[in-house]
Amino acid sequence: MSVSKNEKLRRKDLKPGEVLCDYCTAKCCRYFALPIDEPATPRDFDFLRWFLLHEHASVFTEDETWYLLVHTTCKHLQPDNRCGIYQRRPEVCREYTTDNCEYHDDWTYERYFETPEQVEEYAEAIFPKVDGWSIRSPQPPLLPVLG
């Protein structure tokens, strides 16, 4: 079966001896995600804001678990999207299989935050309104007009 550049080979169409990695862009080697405590207070959400003030970070939930996602490429990923230390790769990589990998990345997350502003809006939507309370920093006073 021939596959165009705009189309991904389906798992079921692999020929005997072929592996999915031959057609993959190595998405699993371009980030890592760490579970984090579910934010429950405005202060917790302020920490999420802090995470997202750093480049290449986002936060998402999957099955009600919260994760910090760091978009960074493994330093051993080769130009052909293969592992440069395959025989010495970490155990987490050894345990990862193509059975449920992200080759077909067609799902969405229940919550996905890419900016601190998204976290601010979400926190303000879920916490009861309290006069004067905001997760956002207070607006600075206006500068005097010089005449």
C-alpha cells in the first residue's frame, strides 16, 4: 500500500517485519509530562500560572489527573526520528510500546492550558467571587501626568 506525504500509514497496514517507528515523527521523544497535584486553591492556580510563564510548558488533564507538560526534545533523538542510545535507553523508554503510542494523535484533553491568562480565567470561573479578589496581580497605579 502506498501512503502519500499528507496521510499517515495505519497500524493495520504495516507489512510483516515493518514497525510503526519507521513512519513516526517521534512525538513521544519531544516532550515529557509529570503528574501534579490537582489545584484546589487560588494559590495552587497561581503556581500553574508560574509554570506557564516559562517557555515550552503547558498543563493538561487526562482522566482527572493533572499534568505539567514540558515541550522539549530528547537530546538523543536522531534526525531520522530514531533513538541514538537505543541499547542504553532509560527504562521508561523500554516500557513504552507502539501498542498505545501517540502515532495517531487525534484526541483532545478535557483541560489544556498554554498561557497564564488561560489559568487566570479558569480559576476566576471556578472560585466564588469575593470582592476585590483576583488571581491576577493588582493593576499598578497610573503614572502622574507631567505638565
